[in-house]
Amino acid sequence: MQKALDQLGFGKCYHMRTAMNEYPRDCAMWLEAFEAKYDGKGSFGKKQWDQLLGHYSSVCDLPAIAFGRELMAAYPDAKIILTNRDPEDWHRSCGNTLLQARNYWLHAVLQRFDWVTALVHPLRCKYWQCLFADDFEANGKAAMLAHYEEVRATANRSGREVLEFGLADGWGPLCAFLGVNVPSHPYPRENEGADWIVKMRERARLRGRAVAGRFLRVASMGTVVGLGVYWVQAMSRGFFPFLYVG
């Protein structure tokens, strides 16, 4: 959907990758939104949504889908598209991708040492806890269906139209709903599967190497400083370490 909206000329679409990979500092605001809704901690309203999403023309995917009702209230003129997927296929797909990122051991380690992971991984854990009670296997499909019903009911109460869109529907229904011409090229389809896992783990390993490099530089600087102090102290005592006269 993100690619489709981009290709139709609606500008930038905010996606999970936007927060996780491009603007990780956004994760702090998303965490505040989760805490306000699910923990009763603070508030998160139109002002905060504008700050987080105001420079985008649309939003999709996690973590935004956790706030369907709130976003519909904040943006009463926005078009609503509900992407229908088979619960079994969706559950299997998320279990093979997003759940693997949630449980990847390196993320849990890196969040203690890397500022990016320290922002991203707590958000990842938070939405897993809030949406699926930390048990995606047992609660995932029910949560998905409950989300669909909440979107439909919220839209119905305010008399707003919802496009029930299937990925196999192609451009036709989407373009008719948005009032734009149908492009000449095929509807974009993305099925990352195992490639998604490879990319996720590679990003984590790159962050790990960057952290290790910083530690090594700090350690090297500490060694040099230590040798310098030793040299100065030795010189002050009239002892010349490593001095060789041949």
C-alpha cells in the first residue's frame, strides 16, 4: 500500500520502516502514544499527531494501526482504506518476519549499547505487548479481526466511507476511491519473505559492528592516554622508559 500511494502521487506515506530505519527518534513519540493509550500515562492528541505525522500525506502499517480510532478522530477528512488479508496468511507472514525481529537476540543486547536500537527495540516490544499480550501465536489472529471491526465501527459511527481493499484487487477500486486515474503499470507487489529476515539481521549486525568499533576506539585511546601518563611520571622521576642509545 505504501508503494501504491507513492506511485499515485499522494506524497510520502509513513510506514513502519520510516520509524525503524529512517527516523528512529520517532520511536520515542510512538512509545509515548502507546503509553498514553494503553497505560494511561500522559496524553497524545492532535498536536502530537501533527508533530509526528504532519509532514506525511498518509500512514499505514505498524505502529500506526494500533491507533486507528485516534487517527480517524485527529484527521476527520482523511480517506480510510482497510487492507483485507486472510487471517491465516497474515498470521504466518508476521510470525515469519516481525516476530523474528521482536525475538532476535542481538536486538536485546544492542539496546544496551546502541542509541538507535535503544529507541527502536523498546517500541517493538511495546506494540507486541499492547496488541498481542506478548503472545502472538495465541492472540494474533483475534487481534487482527478486532482491529478490522474497530475501524469499521468507528467509521460507521461518523458516517465515513471505508474502502475494503484486497491486494489482489489491483489499481481499479483504489483509484476509484481516491479519485485518480489508473496507472498504466501493474499494481506494486512486495513479498519479501526470507529476504526480510536477511536484511533485518544484517542491519543488526552492522549496528553491532559500529558499536564494537566505538568500543575499540575508546579502548585504544585509553591505552594511549595510560602510556602517556606513565611516560610523564617516569620522566619526572628521572627514568626514561624504552630509551635505547646504540
